[in-house]
Amino acid sequence: MVKEIILDNKLIKVNYYEEETVNGLHQISIVFNVTSEEYHDIATLLYKGTFEVTVPDSVLFFRGTINKYSTSITNLYEEGQVGEYRLSLLETQI
């Protein structure tokens, strides 16, 4: 069972992980929590849109871009808040 992924050099612990192939390309879907303390770093990272994706437990590595994204909360600037992020990353064709 996959418990974490790495986007660029940022380790992200996941609550849910799904892996599939779409038109011959890898796609992963994840759900993970973000605290108000982590919010700025995660938001800055996700703003990039394209990442080196590593899934250590699956021995999977690809360059991927966000194709779906949502969050359960939009204001994580308030201390003590936790948001649930849902993210799908699709392998980019080189």
C-alpha cells in the first residue's frame, strides 16, 4: 500500500492512492492532508503544475502535470486548520 509520494523533492504522506494507465501514460490520484503550517509550502509547490513524480513503494518515476485538483478548505491561513487535498497527476509526453 502506498503511503507517500515525492513531488520534486517534497515528501507527501498520502491517505489515498490510485494508479492507472491513461492512453499509455501513468496517472496517479492521491488524497492528502495539509495543515495551516504546511499550506504556504504546498501551495507554492503545486503552483508549479509539473513535477518529477516518485512513488517509492510502487517503484514508479515519471514527469507529471496536474490534471485534476481540489481542496476541502480554501482558507488555511487560520492556525490549526487542516484541509484535504485531492490531486491527479498525468505523465507528460516528452
